[in-house]
Amino acid sequence: MATARALTSLPRGPAARLARRAASRRPPVRAARRGLAAAASADELTITTPDDWHLHVRDASKIASVVPFTARAFGRALIMPNLVPPVRTVQDAAAYRAQILAAVPEGVAFEPQMTLYLTDNTSAADIEAAAASGFVRGCKLYPAGATTNSDFGVTDVSKITGALEAMAACGLVLEVHGEVTHASVDAFDRERVFLDETLRGLCEGPRAVKGLKIVMEHITTSEAVAFCESQGENVAATITPQHILYNRNAMLVGGIRPHLYCLPILKREKHREAVARAAMSGNKKFFLGTDSAPHPRGAKESACGCAGVFSAHAALPFYASAFEKEGELEKLEGFASFHGADFYGVARNAGTTTLRKAPWTVPETYEFGGDVVVPFFAGETVDWQVVGA
């Protein structure tokens, strides 16, 4: 693949002018390949129905505002458990799943895949009950304080050894938010430090749990890419649209853009390039996980704004635009539809989803449970849209 270019799919409004000028100084990306799969043309692409393996839909009245976006384009989504209080038991997961299913539009086939929130007190019995449910696919490891609603998270990985061993025995996947939370570690270095300080011990050496599948969630650095590639087939990673499309300049240069603030935070261009190359490499270790995380506008545009980018409204078009600009559109189906399902050990979806190249403008806001959420690329033009699923 050609070297990935900064801001691969540039928005077209005034907020991106500075970033576009910087991108124009880099060598141009190659033209998209002409020999795509039979299901693709210059203006239309049909792929096996994809899955989103990392999604936040919040709770209460807000669920109905965001679930339909994902349900209309994806067959399944792995739902994150960081509510208040968190989803800690199979009973919690069942109740949350019922709320999500109630928000799925009539006639749309969509299956939420659930996760439990690991705490220092998660037991082997909790894991066994979750595995027996048939709808819980894994458990999420949040280092305490690492991101939104993570205060109940794990304080020391050694405290969950029994739970991890039960997960390996039952076939549940460990999803990891890979950042340390020490105040002494710079925010831009927290993923890199986590790799050696915590994750390596989970994957290698005496503390590693044999047979445990691990997903490095929303990776953002070249070091995370290299780590994932160096591990066995039991380690994989999800990649978000914002970490393919943007580096940290987009959030910070020319004024702070709070709606691009997420955790892990956007990184340097060299890291964006590495993550984009991994996503478009065809390597089955890397697959789609949007980490779409809506917050009310006031919670983002504040003196201490929340972390999270809302991308569910056009998640697949964002990825399609990025892959097309790098001449790798034929790799999208594997990344979006095959690699994640294969890693989680579930059947690939039987249906198809069609995207058409038909530019449209993203609204400035969407309704969000009595409030509004500002979406990714608000007010900007996106080249692709989903037209059939």
C-alpha cells in the first residue's frame, strides 16, 4: 500500500483548511486501483454485511437516538458496558440488550453482542454465567480512571486472574482499553507505556493465561500495531475511523475542536499512518471497531469536556472514503465483515450492504434523547453513503 496520507478523507469546510494545506505538502497518494472485486464499480460497492466490534449506545432515552444508525448498516455490534452503574453481570447485560433491541427499527435484522465490565471482584461464576447466555461475547478491561465511566475498573490485573482463566476456558474474549492512568505519564504516551507495563504480561510470560483471546481496542500508535503483529493468533485489534483519518493537528491546530477529543487521544501523523496501513493491510488481526461514543453537545463543549467521537451516523462511509483514497477499497470487506467475525468465532453475516458514491453533507447535529449530539464531520461532505442493507 502507498504511504497513507494525512487526513485521508478530508472534510471540505473551513475547519479543515489548515490541515488540508499541510496534507498537500506530502507526496500524492496513488490513484485507486481499477481492478476491484466483481461486486464493486467506480461508484458502488457491495460487501458482506459488516459488524462493528466496538460501540457505545449509552442508555435510557438516548439509546433510541443512536441505535438505528448502526442497525441499518451493520449486522452486529459489540456493545461496551461502561454505563453508570456498569454492566457487570449477565442479568445486567440481558436487561441492557433488551433496551437496545427495542430501539432497532422494525424490519431491521440486528443483533447486539454484549460485554461485561471487569472489576476487581468479577468472579469465575460471573464469567461462566455470561458464557452460557449465548449473547455475551467478552469482558472489557478498563484500567480504573482510563476513560468515560471507568471509575469501577480494574485497579490491578493480578486481581482478575481467576476471571481471565475462566474466560479462556469458556471462550470469552478480553477487550482491553490499553492506556495507563498514572498522572506521571503524558497523555500521548499512555498507550505505548501500557503495552510494556501491562499488556505484554497478559500475552507473554508467567502471568499469561493460556488460550485467552485478547482484543487491543481502538489502537492509535505504531507501537501498538507492531505489538499486535508480533503476537500469536489470539491477539487482534480494532481500529476507529478517526484514528485512520486524523492526526492530533486536526484537534489542536488553529483552535481546539472538542468533538475530535477521544481516548485514546489522536496521535502524531506517523502513528496515524501506521494505523491506517494496518487497517488496509488485509491482515486478519485488524478489524472494524468504531468506538462511536456520543455525548450531548454541552458535555463536549465545556471547560472539562467528555472524551468520545460520535461516528455511527456514517461509520461505513468514513472507512470507505479512507480505503478508496489509498487505493485499497477491495480490502474493506475483509476489515469490516470477515476478520472480526472470524476472531470472535461467530459465523460471517449472510446478507450484504451496498455503498454508493454520492456526496452528502453531514448535519450539524442529531437529536440525542432530548438533547443534541454533534457528529463526526458535522457540516462537512462525505463521499459515500449506505444505500442498501
